[in-house]
Amino acid sequence: MQKMTKPFRLSAVLLMLVTQAYSQTSINSSSGNYVYVYNAGLATNAPSGSVELRLNTTSDGWGAKLSTYKETSNTAGLAFFTQFGWTTPVERMRITSTGNVGIGTSFTSSTLSIRNTQLADDAASGMVDLSFRTTSGEWGTKIAAFKESSNTAGMSFYTQYGWTAPFERMRITSTGNLLIGKTSQLNSSYKVDVAGSIRSNEIVVNVTGADFVFDPSYNLPSLDEVEKFIQTNRHLPDIESAEEMQTNGIAVGKTEVKLLQKIEELTLHLIRQEKEIKELKAKLKEN
């Protein structure tokens, strides 16, 4: 008997596998050694159904499997199943007919969808992450989706520095707040919260201005009134105290307007004083 070649032996083994699982198979030898498998009980125009190839690791049927499933009568995807413990294989990943990939989920409306199957839908905390390894070990960077509550989730970004585990550098909360260098904020009204210094060539802040000081109806505080306020409060009127600034920080736009208001008030006082000085000088000349 002529000895079988390696490609033929492989085709023969595959043929034996699939003929045990399905009632009909086909080999196309005209274009190479291919094994075509179809479910004889599945109509050609059926809108649903599947064909699977089981890879058993025990005699009682436990193992992994590869399954092609119908999405419609003329579209099909591919699903991958693994076995964990003494249970039937569980789907871990699928590729849809349009090329979308789902890992841990069958909802594949995005190009890549990932879900942590160990995380319950109603869990109040937990995360699913995507790691980018730069070494053969666990070092690298990662992106993680984290649960804030049972129905809210944010996103975290991690980097690696030195021989340490990835460290969270930035996160976006479920409400869209951006946190840099921190994982929580005392006041969630801030859309950007940074623990550290910020450097920029220019910052533009929308403000209303302080032209109201030059309105004839504006009640300009006298310098005597300002002096009494300072003696009592140890800071200028309409300006937060140093203690408040240290506790709450300062709102740049609001503070700029208040400082401009004080400059304009001082300008009005100087103009008034200039007029009074000229009047005094004129009287001195008359005498």
C-alpha cells in the first residue's frame, strides 16, 4: 500500500472528525485539500442555525468548539467556545459577517466589543481592561472601563513607569468629567480636574467684563468705606479671603472680572482726586 502524504493524512483526519458530527461533508480536491462542512438539517435559505466543529479533550465530550452561525439566510458569523470546569463550552468570542468582533459578548454593533464575563450586569463596581504589553511579562499600558455604579461606567488610562504595574494617569467619568493625576474629585461641577501644574501658551476664558463700573448709576464705594471694610475683614470688598482661596481655589474668569472692577474703581477715584487737585491749585493761584 502506498504511504499517505502528510497533507492527505490531515485531510483524512479532518474528514473523519466532521463526518462523525454531521451527516454530509464535501472535499474539493480541484483547488487543494479543503473540507467543506454543512448541517444537512439546515435549509439553505434558513434565517438562523449553526454548524460546529467540536474539539473534545475528554471521552465524555468536554472541550472547545468552533461554530459558524447564520445571522440571516445569506450571512453568517463565526463563534469560538472554550470549556472551564465540568460545564458545556461557553462562547468567548465571535466575529460577525461584517467583521465586527465581540469578546465576552454577543452584542457586536461596534468594530470591537469587549465585556468582562465575570462581572454581573448589576454589579456596582469592577472593570474590564485592554492591556498593551511591552515585555514578555505583565508590564505595559492599558485602557480600562470601570463601573461607578450598577448602571454608570467611566474609562481609565494607565501607563507604566519603571518595573512597576501600570498606574492610572487619567480617567473620564460617566458624566464626562476629565480627571488627570487623580481618581476622584471633591467637587464634580469641574469638567476638568488636574492634580498638578498646567502649562499653556495661552488660555482664553469667557468673561462678562466690568464696564458696569463706568455706568453713571454705579454706586462707587468711597475710600473711607473701603478702609473700614479692610480693617474689619482684612481683604478687599468683593474679593475672597486668602482662607477661602486656599480651600476652594479661585475661579479665573470670575476673579479677573473682580480685579478689573477694582482697577476701574481706583481709576475713578484717581480721576476724582485729579480734579480736586486742579481745583485746589487754581484756588491757590487766585490767592
